[in-house]
Amino acid sequence: MMRTNLIAAILALGAFSAQGLAQTPPMGGAQPYPSKPIRLIVAFAPGGGGDIIARLIGQKLSERSGQAVVVDNRPGAVGIIGTEIAAKAPPDGYAIYLAGVNFAINASFFSKLPYDTEKDFACITLVASAPYILLVHPNVSAGSVKELIALAKAQPGSLNYASNGDGSPPHLAGELLKSMANIQVVHIPYNGGGPALNALLSGQVHMFFSVISAAVPHMKAGRLKPLGVASNQRSSAVPDVPTMAEAGLPGLEATNWFAVLAPVRTPRDIVSQLNSMIVDVLQTPDMKNRLVSLGLEAVGSTSAQCEAHIKNEIVKWANVVKVSGGRSSYK
């Protein structure tokens, strides 16, 4: 009887030990990712298009990951401040970065940056994109890109164009127009897209490369004239507006795009996991519709496609900066 009880006790102890081992994670084993909140660094001010996109992605990513995604706005210096913070963040997957087209432009526009654009980041995915649209004030007699070019050539230096500031995409899109059309127009920088658009609406300037979402209400009201979208295919948001190629300037492409990046030493399996979750988010109908309402189209790409796109953009804008002579210094 005593022997039977002893055997039962030993078996019970073995079962208890096995259960304990099954429930205890291995010593030194990593927590499953993600196991704490993720910080999404945004180099844009709250309320703008980039900030809205970040918050949309953050909400959906939080639902899929089971962890909070905290949007950390770090605007300033055409994106350099937020980019530097992201580059120097711990490469553990808990700090990711929403980059825009200025991420690629800054690589050549500024002679020195506090980070290496091509070496300090790992690409996760392209998020969304949309071409800029060339607008003119109704008082400008040109009704097409060809007529605008003819007008500029007939009156060199008499026309001007607004931008969001030196080194912004609308600034370099204007420089690209000048170079490709061989015209002389004057650059008038403003402190942001809103003031630049207001300057065009009031007739203080003649033309402006705008984001489509901001332009559509004024186009419909007849307050602004669209001449062309800066892409190789028409925009679904403004299908009646010809591309710059159709208007006579093939190759004039200026796209407003966004991508999610991570510090370069972030483990590849975490980058892959983030890619999968964010691409899934971008493929949902509600996200696609929300982006369309912002004048953007959802992309969702592999990490390699994202990397190739950014490298191409760096080269393209470097050529524009070189032609325009617009290189500047930072700090």
C-alpha cells in the first residue's frame, strides 16, 4: 500500500514539473514581437496629410498587433528633425518612421545631414502615393501646359510659382518644369502648402504644384485651373486632367509618396512581420477609400520594392537639385 502511494506521488510530481516547464519561457528567450507599444515617428506637424496617414496606419496596426501604436510628431527642418530621431532610435522594432518624398530630396538638397539617408534605415513598405498637380490662377491666360510654356517664353521672368519652401517637392517640381521646358519663372517660397495655395488663390502668384486633395475643391469651384498631373498616368481623383506627358512634357514626374521605415539594424524577421501587417492594413477597402479621400492611392510593397523606389527617387531629385543649383546646408 505504501509503495503504491509512493509511485502515485512520484507520477504526480512529474506531471506537475512537466506542466511548469511547459508554461515557463526558456531562460534568455525573447518575448514574442510585439510585446509593448510601438512608436511611429512622424516628421510632419499634427493635422497634416502625413499625420493623418500615420494615425490611420497606427490605429489599424494596433488592432492587428494587439499593442498600442503611439504617433510621435517631430516636425521641422523639412523632415530632418524627425528623420534624425528615427535614425538614432533603438533598432528593436518598437520605433518605426513614416517618411515622405522629402526624405529622398534632402539627401541631395542638403550638403550635410545628421544621418545617412541610404545606410541608416531599413525599408518596410511603401504606403501611398499621388502625383502633384500643376495649377494656375484663372487670371493666367494659359489654358494648357503648352500655352503656359509659350507665355513664359514670350515674357521671360514675368511668371512666378509658389512652393511649400526651399527644398520642398513643389519647389523642385517647379525647377524640373523650368529645366525641361527651358523657361524662366521665379520661385516664391512659403512656409507650408497651405500658405502657398492661399497665395495662388489670391493671385499673389501665378502657379503652384499642389497635392491633389487640397486642389480639388478649388478646381470644382472654378477658383483654380488645373493644367496637368505630374505622373505617367492620370489620377483617379482627377481623371479629366491630362498627365504632363499628355500635355507635352513626358518625364516630368513629381509624386507625393509615403513609406514606413525602421532603423537599419532592426531584425529582418521583425521588418518582415511589420511589412505583412501594414500591407494587410493597406489592402482593406476602408483604408483604400480613406486614402482616396486624401487624394492618395494605397500601395503596399515588399521591402525590396520600397528600397528600390527610394533609391530611384534619391537619384532623380539629385539631378534636379544639381540642375537648379539649389543645394543648401543644414546646421
